Amino acid sequence: IQKIHENIEEYDKFALGLPQKIQVAKDLYEAEKKTCQDTIGKTSDDVVISTCTNTQIPHNSGWLKPLNRGVITSEIGSRWGDYHNALDIGGNAEGTPIYAAAAGKVTGKISKYRCGGNMLYIDVVVGGQTYTTYYYHLLRFNVNVGDIVTQSTIIGWVGGGSTSTANGGYDGCTFGAHLHFGVARGRFTGTISRSNVITPPGFPNQYGWRFNSRTDYYG
């Protein structure tokens, strides 16, 4: 039973439903189509998107923290019968700015999801490798799908308090202000596969670990 449990993606309660996956694909297509139209002047639906978008994602030599300070309040792994696919970072008031951990392109944006609330996905390239970075429980967004962000871009603000269903909000998977921050190998496809999830570089997968600047590095 445990073996089966560990291999079923649906046990990740943050997994997007089919309507959200369709929305992600549609939003990204429309953003990339506009980019193609702006760069090569084609407007028809048969434009080959890959010819004008593959080189857009900036390359990074390293990572920064997405917050100026914080403490890990939940680890990656099995938790309460579900799979928790990221680190929870607390210690910040609701409304604290969130920065991109690496420069990249916004590839997904889900508003007011039942578990995760306002969710943002950014594809990045660090050290020649492609990753999906994801940020959940945002109070609100500051970027749109297709935007290119840098490590100094404020992508949103910490939520999880007023947005919680416990406080009359829409997010059933939070009980207080925090950022759910994760990194997975590969581009964002609408699914965060457990096999691709890694501990965000610069962090330990360790409850209670604190950092006091965006450049604090573990290990």
C-alpha cells in the first residue's frame, strides 16, 4: 500500500485539476503567440511557436531566496497522508514582497484555487539546467503569463492568512501567512511530478531552519 501511495501523483493535494491545466495551456499559448506576432509578424494560428520562444528564458549562474528572511515551517515529503511538494516559509506578515528566485519566464498563473490559492509558475535556467519554480498562497500577483522576470522582480506578495477558508477566504490548504516555494526539474507542463521535485537550492529540507537575507546559503 505504501509503495502504491508513493507512486500516485494524485495524492499531491496541490495537483491542478483538468480545468486548471487547460487554462494554463491556453494562457501560455496566447502569451507565446503574441510574442511570435510581435517578433516575426505572423498572426495565424499555424505559427510555429517554438521558432520564436525557445531562447526567451534568461540564464542564471545561481539562485537567490524568494524572500528577504523566513523560517521553514513545513518540509518536502509525506505530510498528513498527502505529499507536500515544496517548502513552506513562514515568519513574514501577509503582504510581504516575494521575489523570483531566478530570472525566467512566467508559464502558469492560477487564481483562487481550492488548494494553493493564487499559484504562480516560472520556468528558469540555472547552470544550464531547466527548472520549474512555483509559488503558492500568494495574496495577489504582480506578473502575468509570458512575462520575463529577473531576480529583483517582485512577483507577488505573501498570502495564506486572509485568503484561508478558515478566515473566510478561498484557500483550503493554508492556516496562516506563508509562502509555499518549490523547484522541480524540467519545464512546467501543468503538472508537478513528484519524481522531479528537488529541495530548492540553498535550502535544507529541515523544519525550523532560518535565513536572514536572500543570499544566505545552506550547505
